[in-house]
Amino acid sequence: MQSCLTPSSSLFLVSIPPRKPINSPLQPFSIKSSIDKTPTTKPKPAPAPSKTTSWVSPNWLTSLTKSLTFGANDDSGIPVANAQLEDVSELLGGALFLPLFKWMNQYGPIYRLAAGPRNFVVVSNPAIAKHVLRNYGKYAKGLVSEVSEFLFGSGFAIAEGSLWTVRRRAVVPSLHKKYLSVMVDRVFCKCAERLVEKLQPFALDGTAVNMEEKFSQLTLDVIGLSSYDPRTFYPIGRQIGVLCKMVPRQIKAENAVTVIRKTVEELITKCKEIVEKEGERINEEEYVNDADPSILRFLLASREEVSSLQLRDDLLSMLVAGHETTGSVLTWTLYLLSKDPSSLPKAQQEVDTVLEGRLPTYEDIKNLKFLTRCITESLRLYPHPPVLIRRAQVDDVLPGNYKVKAGQDIMISVYNIHHSSQVWERAEEFVPERFELESSVPNETNTDYRFIPFSGGPRKCVGDQFALLEAIVALAIFLQRLNFELVPDQNIRFVHEAQPTPK
Ligand code: HEM
């Protein structure tokens, strides 16, 4: 299962006075955003207890699982959540985090949840999350790896053990500082400018635009053009678009995966030929090939011993892991700004002052402090993925003296930690200033695992810096050139979908 968070409907834009950035040589535009139903900043509330009569007791799920999995001798100290039928329908409807949040308020920061023949220990406490995430040897990815294989193959995002160690060590150096600064200029700014150009006609005639779709296309272009030679990426980009639209029609999704894999294999073969012909080798730590600064080129030039199929799956891991996640943060940040009359002008003012009408450079980004805090606050409120899954490899004792046995599946609810009133003041409110402007950008370490949108420990996201830079650049250019507002009366919800897992 792969989590996926999206607003349930399209986002916005309406014709309002055009933006006039200070000293901007660029033509500003206004945009209007559309959606379908009733707006709500919060996820849909959990439904009232079902009045439908059922032939089974409403507690059947819990009782069955109790007897099947841990019997009478449960000495773990972990309370068991009482799963009701209506909670299960929430789970099936894609809003997993809603019952998880409800149970946190009922049972506390750790509880056991029945889910068919398996049970999960659900964690909503930063100290326990820290223990589990930092002890990767004791806690593997488990279920996530099993069900995502059809998409990731043996890619390092789901690999375990020595394969993961070797491949992560090979890929991480490709995302060095110089590479990121080249990407800001050549890819992030270019793609964001192209998006703004595409939005101009809508801004001019005031047509509503689905910004979720636009941001999804933007982030796909960005990760594709950063991973492969831009001259060859576009065919795969189209297939990924197809794949995303096909979900959950499994057979078509499988076909799309086959085509994407074949295309990436061809790209690898072509790039390998060029690297061989030129006898290219990495000769400095922050190596970038000027003609083709892509991750693929770096990995081939590094001459690590790796099969083409492994390389293919690693690159696809990056593409999948880096696409919807960044699209989601852009969409939610724009949404939150559109609902906050004080933060939006503040962010626009900062962009105008720092950039003075030009495109952002790598060096500018550290000065876009308020915009960065808006993005981190959006990641706090709408983390994508909202849960992290692990499986205990050995018996262990968690902080608080809770016992888990080898084989126990664990769900760390990032959503619960980020929304808990025990962890955050005014937890449900959008307050970008909660993260001090003059301090470091928040991460799992400096918040002691209270803020973990990129996870933590050895399996932490490798693309966190990439994603933050990409989001800051895209929003800075968007705010610099466009005005926008949310189309009223829409039902915007936070959902959590399972990707298809064909046999
Ligand atoms: C806002 C955007 C992003 C968010 C919120 C995000 C979040 C995450 C999270 C939570 C994990 C760890 C899952 C776990 O612990 O089980 C992860 C892993 C990963 N992410 Fe990201 N990610 C984002 C963008 C990116 C980008 C842009 C890339 C690629 C450039 C990327 C590449 C990866 C990879 C390869 C992994 C697997 C790492 C491993 O298992 O060793 N992510 N991401």
C-alpha cells in the first residue's frame, strides 16, 4: 500500500487585480481556483455511530483479532482500540488517518489496532517514533515492501538489508549541493515558469483551474528532468501520467508500469553508451556533467557495479517517491495561503523584497524564510504519507515500557503526531511562525521527532532538500506572478489511497 494524500477535488483561481512585484520586468497575472463542493480546512469529521443493524456485534473486528493474534496472555501493556464497523468504512473510503486520530484521543499515544488477521501497533508519540525509526536494524519496512513491489521492483525505496545499504550509498552522493544548485537554475525555475505561462490564459479570462493537477504535472516534469537527460525524458513522463490516471484500474496500471520500465531501460542503455564512448569518470566530489547533469548520468559515471535492472528500479523509486509527495505539498500550501488573509500578503511581500522581480537562485532560497515556514507548516498539517509502516524483527521494549514481539507490524501515525495537542500548541491551526524564522529549517532532529514529514533515521527521505528547494522555487515564482483565490463552496478533503497491488 502506498499512501497518497490529495485534496478530493480541484483547486482554484479567480480574476483579481494582477500582481505587481516590485521592480518586476515580468507581466503579472491573476488566477482563480475552482473546486466542487463545500470547503473545509479540516478533514471530514468522523461519522456519528452507525444506526444500521448488523448481524455481527459492532466489536466483531476487535474480538476476532484479539483471539486470533494475541489471546489472553497479552502482557505488552498496549491498549486495544475498539474498532467499529463505521471506522472500517472510513478506512475503506481512504481516510485512514481519521479513525487513527479518534483512537489516539481515546486510547492514548500507543494502541493496538485489529486489521483482519494481522494487527498493528499504532504509534502517535514522538519518542516511540524516534526509537522505531532510528533502529532500522530492529524494524524493517515490512508490509510496505511486500505490497509496493509491483511498482518499485527491487528499487532501494523498498529494498531491505544489504541491497538497500549498497544502493542508498550509491544514490545519495548524486544529490549533492552543486547538483541541487544546477537543478534550481536549469530545471526548477524553468518548469515553474512554464507552468505560469500555461496558466496565463486562465488568469486573463478568469477560468477556474485545478491546481492539484497542474502541480502534479509540474513535479513529474521536475523529477523526470532531474533524473534523466531532458532530451529523452518526455516519453516516460507521458506514461507516468497515464499510470497515475489508471489507478485503480489494475491491468492498465500494470501495462503502464511495463512501458515505463522498458522506456527507462532504453534511456539507461543510451546513456551508458555515451558514458562509455566518452570514457567519463567522476573526478571530483561534487561532480556534474555540464551537458547532462542528471542523476542517471552521475550514477553511470560513478562506475558503481550495478545491473541495468537495479538502476532502472532505483530511478523509478525516485520518480515515484518524489512526484506525488511534492505535488501534494504545493497544493496544500497554496490552499492554506488562500485561506489565510495574513500569511499570503506576508509571503508575497517577502518574495518581492528578496527577488526584486527576478527568478530565484540557489542563494536566494535561504532568504525566503517565511515562505519556507509556510511550506513546512503545510507539511505538518498535511503530511504525505500520513503513516509510516515498520515490522519488528526482534522482540523489543518501546519507550514507556511497551513490549512488542518479533513480527509485530507498527504504524507510526505522522498525522497524529503532527495534529496532537500533546505535541503542538494550536495543533489544528496554520501558524507558519511557529517555526522560528531565524532558526534552522525544522526537521526530525531539531524538533526531537515532533515534525517528521520526511521520516527519520536510516530510511529517511533522500530527497528532502531537493523537495524543499523545488517547492520554494515553484511557489516563489507562482506568488511573484499570479494572484489567486479559492473557488468558494467546495468540499476539500484529505484522503489516503491505496495503490493497486496486482498479483
Ligand atoms: C515533499 C516531498 C516529499 C516528502 C514529504 C517525502 C517523504 C518521504 C518519506 C516520509 C520517506 C520515508 C518513508 C519511510 O520512512 O518509510 C521517503 C523516502 C524516500 N524518498 Fe521522499 N519525500 C518527498 C520528496 C522526495 C523527492 C523529491 C525524492 C527524490 C528526489 C524522494 C525520494 C525518496 C526515496 C528514494 C526514498 C526512500 C529512501 C530509503 O528507503 O532509503 N522523496 N520520502
